[in-house]
Amino acid sequence: MPAKLVAAAAIVALVVGYFLGLWSDLGGWLSDLWYLLAASTLVPNWLLGIFAICAIVVAGLLGAGLRPTRNVRRPSPISTQDNFFNIRWRWSYDASGGVQDLSPYCLRCGNRLVLKHVGATRPADRYECRCDRCGAVACEIDCSVEEFESRVLQKIHETSSG
């Protein structure tokens, strides 16, 4: 549809230009340009025109080559997985080598596990890692969530260094 609109606009512009006498003006401008290019000095003007075009292209290429480049695309993180505490853990490494996006998944069905609070006992709360899809309880945590995550990170570092 836009192509038809552009073609119609071009035809209307040509017809209006004809009736306003712009074609004769355009013809005069083109004739003057031709005489300028065909005229001679010590060097033919058409040759000077070609040199000018080449100089503009070379200047553009040099300008583009001197522009500082930006690393637009970041390197993709390295993803990995392993099983600890009856849970499949998936994570990736950031550019500095640190673990990021640590997530627990069910060993039975592969669904992401949900941490549910099941009670408060002394000295710490209790949690279950439960799968909402298959209902499996992967493990019970008898420490804080931060401490459990610390244990998982320790296991990751032990297996990656060993």
C-alpha cells in the first residue's frame, strides 16, 4: 500500500511540475551543469568532478575508520548445572567469574522448585524445596536461606576447582 501512495505522489508531482513550468527550469539547470562539466580549464571539469567525488568517498572512509569502536555486544555468560542436596542447580558465570542466576530445579520433572516456609523452630526456620508440578519435596532446609545458598555456592566452587 505505501508503494502505491509513493507512486501516486510522484505522478502528481510530475504533472504539477509540468503545468507550473518547472520542467523548462530543470532543463536549463541541467544544460548549465552539462556546460560546466564539458568546459575545459587546464584540466577538464568533468575530471575535477570525478576527483571531488573520490575525495569525498575517501574522506568518509577515513572518518569512519578513525571513529572509536564500541563493544556493543557483551559476551554471553557461561551457563552450567549440577546436582547438590537432591536438587538440580542451574547458574551462569558473569564476566568476572562469579556465580549469577542460581536457580533450583526438580530432579524428577525439571520444573523450577519453590521454597516454602514450613515452620519456625529454634534456632532457625524450616523450609522445603517443593515442586509445584509433580509435588516432590527435594529437600528440607533447617537453616537460613542465605546459609543454604552459601552451602550451594561452596559446593559449586569445590566441583569447579576440583
